Amino acid sequence: MGGGAWKVAYADFVTAMMALFMVLWISAQDKEILISTSQYFQSPFRSPLEATSGVMPFNSNKTTQSQGKGSERDHEKDKQINMTFLNSVAADFYRLLHLDEALESKPIDIQVTTDGLRVSLFDRANRPLFVPGTTEFTEWGTFVLQNMAWTVERHRFQVTIDGHARPESASSKPNYTTWELSSDRANAARRTLVHYAVAPAQIERLTGYGSTKPVPNEPPASDSNDRITLHLTLSPKDKPKDGKMVNKKIPIVPSEARPSP
């Protein structure tokens, strides 16, 4: 009656070893399997990739009747892999900053586009990005740009930076309008990214729009119009192809970030 404790302990040991071997096996797989596995455990009732069976890829082109159809299917598969990859990067960035993606009036908004990510950093009154009326980043702003630089450098994104300002943000200095302020803030973002290890060649363009492009459906005076928008695009050699990064970049692994100020 009392001699069965070792059996329970042995069963626990075997279960732990099986779990360990599964983790080691998954870690050794290519990027498509890693992404598929991650997406499955986040949403187990919705397949992250249509061209998979479980987490193991299979050839969905066996019944292709023409070269054209096969190429089109491959293109759709690559597009889907890109979208899955970009969604993972966006979710990882939110986790780095400990932000809720569904939060209203959030200080950051990330949208997945057909060619990359569009990241809007808002200079909100309750979470200012800049010292009011200046191009100097607050502690929060510096923290955000540090993590943005890490993301850009890690995945070799090409970057364009757009500066926007609301009319009320204009400085009292003579001839210093929202045009100058938005341009200087975009350039301040560029300098900070480069300072934190982004290669200067990855910054493709800076643009200051002044107050000419407010956020749709927002009044001109809204603090949503004080923002820096970064467009992140993958260069052709860095785009995921058949579930793998061509230049063998490091897989996405969520990291711990210090608490935001």
C-alpha cells in the first residue's frame, strides 16, 4: 500500500524529461515551425499557417496543375509567413514595453502593413515622449527609442521617420514653426536610434510634416497629432522565405524589459 510513492515520482520524472526533449526539439527547428508553434499556443483553435499540418510543414503544391498556379501559391505562402513574422515582431515590442495592445489612448500604435510595420509614437500629456516644446526625449521617450533601436537592429529593418506636430506645439521662438519642430523631432529620433546601435545606412529618409497631416477622425488640437511615425521595412535579403530568415537572423524570443517610468 505504501510502496507506490516511487512510481509517482518516476512518472513525474518521465513526464519532465519528455517535456524537456520536446522543448529541445522545437528549439532546433526552422523559423516557420517556431512561429507556428508559438502562434498555436497563443491561439490553439486557429491555425497560424494554412499550409501546415500541426506545426510540421507539408507540400501543398502536389496537386498543382501548372507552373503559374504553383508560383502564385508560393507567393501567397511567403506573404502569409511575412505577415505572421511581422505580427510576432509587433507583439514582441508591446511586451518589451509592458503595454496593452487594446488600451485606449495608448502611447504607441503598431500597424502591420503590406511591406512592414508602421509604428506611431505619441507625445501624450499623460506619457510625454518629448520635453514640452523641445526635441529632447523624456525618460520614457528614451526607453521607447532604446527598445525600438534593438528591434530595428535585430531584424535589419530599413527605416523612414516622419515627424508630426499639432498647431499648439509651435515654439515661441521667432520663425520656429511646427515645420521645424516636426523635422527636428524626426531627426532627434534618428540620432537616438543610431546612438543605440542602428547602422546609419538603415535610416532611409526623414520628413517633417508640421501640422498638415493630423490623425484621421481626431481634432487638430488632439495630442495624438504630436507624434513620430517610423516605417519599418525588411530588405529583400532579410525577408523570411519558406519559414527561414535568409541571413539566419535570431528567432523572435520575448525579452524582459525594465518597468516603464
